[in-house]
Amino acid sequence: MKEIKGRILVVDDDREMRSLLEDFLTDQGYMVNAFPVATEALEALAPGGKLASDQSEGDIDVIISDIKMPQIDGLEFTTRLQTLRPEIPIVLITAFGSIETAIEAMRRGAFHYVVKPFKLAEMSVNLDRALEHRNLQRDNTALRQEVKRSWGMSGVIGKSPGMKSVFDLVSRVSQATANVLIMGESGTGKEMVARAIHDGGPRAKKPFIAINCTAIPENLLESELFGHAKGSFTGAIQRKRGLFEEAEGGTLFLDEIGDMNVSLQSKLLRVIQERKVRAVGENVSKDVDVRIVAATHKDLKAAIKDGRFREDLYYRLSVIPVVIPPLRQRKEDIPLLAEHFLKKYAALNHVRVKGFSKRAISKLISLRWDGNVRELENYVERAVVLATGNLIDEVDIPTPETASGEQFFGDSTQDFPTIEQLEKRYIQLVLEKTGGKKDRAAQILGINRRTLYRKEREYGLAAPDSEDFDSEID
């Protein structure tokens, strides 16, 4: 039995055109449904209709529609389809004189258009592209469903026992009002967990305000947190609301709380105890209703012993401690995270990378990931951008020894080489890391293949009588 490539819906009031497309598409391996008017198609696609998405015979993959039709034209059909079934790509058929109308329909959400008279091969190419787009949408939907099954809270991905324990704790503390201290290495996703706590609780509709305590100079951090009065210091030209006031009724996330100076820790402790905030330069305190979620990658108990962190503040913040395990302790989360980042960056960069080879996944799992999820995301983004095929393979993933540009530059310039020598070393490195694949190496280097072959011969990296070189310049 011939495999069904997909299900196509044809909408055209021209019986001959409708019949021609039906016969061609059926011959190409598609299942075809056809309607003479768009209103009938919309009725069939609506919930409860015979072509609704929940029907057992399969959902519609692509719609082909004429623009000039009775009752409602292709432009209005596209508009209504975006409300009813926006996930289905629509390819429009237009006469030469109505290209402007087709372009307008694309602005409203149509996938593409073909101009009469057209070749069936042209329609076939557009259908392949539309079907690929539809399948990518389905993959993304399936990934989101898998993510929901695996972790159960927005923004954080994981199915390992360690992360499931975190999710269980977060789901319980979200409904409480107690302060939370999130501990974990840099890059583990502490802010995402903080957002999940906020989103899962009664304060979800109120502000979530985040501040990194290391990103703001010490002399300005107090003003950022508590606000300041007009004229309280040089440059204070007007009264400024602090982040406690901005977060009223919601959550204030204090990232890297372990880097806050001891003097400011005392003022923060007073705010937590009194639930009142006093702006810099003012004598009047203001009531605040804010839940504090703090985070740190440091050992605060050690900082307490060293006198760098107040013990009383620690116990005020860590009413409920949440510890996020590093990525190296939850290897089973790596494939799911990698697939998630691949879909994200493939869509952002408009590339057709569909997944990882088994060897690539094995390599990702084998790496240490000292930078945790943030480092993994960086690796996947780079691999997606540089990939030349549909799958990311093992050679597309750099090892820690070769990933650092600073390390390469340092090692390559110790003997103060000439520009030509440095270029030779870099070309050699790229060729090694791409497994000698010229297309990929040329893309990374930003040159065409012919230039790469020439430089290989000049630097003695390839034999002068190389067949590849000869075939490229002929």
C-alpha cells in the first residue's frame, strides 16, 4: 500500500482546476479533500466538522485555495482561517493581475502563493515546503507536551529524579507566602525556578521583579531596592520608586544575594522584619507586601563564618531552601534540554536542522557541563547556526579543549606568529574539527570553497595535485 504523504484541502470554484489538482495530488501520494467554496471548507474545519483536528482519519496538513471565489474570496478565507485553524499553512492561487492581493493575504497569514498559469512541479515544491513547516509545528507541539509531562512547571525542563524533587517542592511552596532561598551553581536556572514559584502561586497576576545584586554598583543598589527622594544625592533630580514598591503585591527576586555588602544586608533585614521600606533621603516608611525569593551560587553558611553574610538574614531568607542540582548530576535531562534548545534556535535562525544523531547525543551526555544549562544552550545554539545538514553530528559539538576561542588564541600566539602563520593554524584547526568537510569548514571560516582549497595548497595542508582542488578550479 502506498504511503500517504499528507492530507491536502483544495478550495476552488473552478471545477477543472479542482479536478486537475485532485488528480495530481492523489498521484503524488496525498489524500485530498476538495470544496468549491470557502464557506464549506471553514464549516468542515470548525470543531465538530468532518475535517476537524480531532477526526480519526487525520488532520489537514496544507490548504490550497484560489483567491477569486464567490461568497468569500481567498483573502477573507485566509483571515478567518487564522482565527479558526492558524496552524494550517495555506498556499494561494492567484492570477497575475492580483499578486498584490496575494501579498496582502500573506501579510494576514498565508504561507505562500503561486501565479497562474503555474506548473504542477512548482505547486509540488511549495507543498513540500508547507508540509515541512507543518511537521515542524507538530514537532514543537510534541516537544512542549513532552516537556509538560516531564517537568510540570513553566520555564524549567527536566525529568531526572533530582529535578522532579525540585518541581514537587516548588509546587508546594508556590501557594505559601514564606520567603524562598534557591541555591545552585551558575547556569542551573535559578531565575526560571523563581518565576515558576511566582507563576504557580496567588501572586501570579502581580509583578515579578528581578535584580542581580552583582550587576549594580554597591552605592546604587540601595537606591534601586528602596528608591530615593528628590535631591537625596547628586543626580537625584526626581523621586524614584524602588523595586520593593514596583513589586507591590508580587515577588521580588534577589539574584546573587551572597554578593550584597553587609551594610545593605542590615537594611534588607529590617525591611523583611517590619514589612516597611524607607527610600534613601526620606524619613517616612511605607508599607510593602512583597514575597522575596533570593538565589545564590555561593555557600552562605561559609560566608556567615567569614563574617561576609548575616546569619539572621540567612534564616529570614531561607525559610524554604530549594537546591537545584548541577547538570552533570542529571544527565538524563540533557537530551530533552538539547532538543528544546535545538527547536528554539532552529526557528530563530530559520534553519532546517531537525535533530541530533545518536553520537551527538552521546557526546553531549559525556561532557561535564561546568556552565550547566546555560553552557549547554550555548553549545546547541552554535551547533544549529553552523550545521550544514539536517542532523547535528558529533563533529558539530566542540569539546571543552577546543571550545574556547581565548585558549586557541593564547596557544597559537605564544611564539608571535605572522598573520599568515596564524591563519594557517586556524584553518588547520577548523578542518580538524569539521572532520575535513570542506563545505562546513568554509562556512565557519567565512570564505568560499575555492578560496579554502587555494589556501590549503598555499599552506601545505593539501597536495598541489589534489583531485578536490583540481575539480574545484576547472
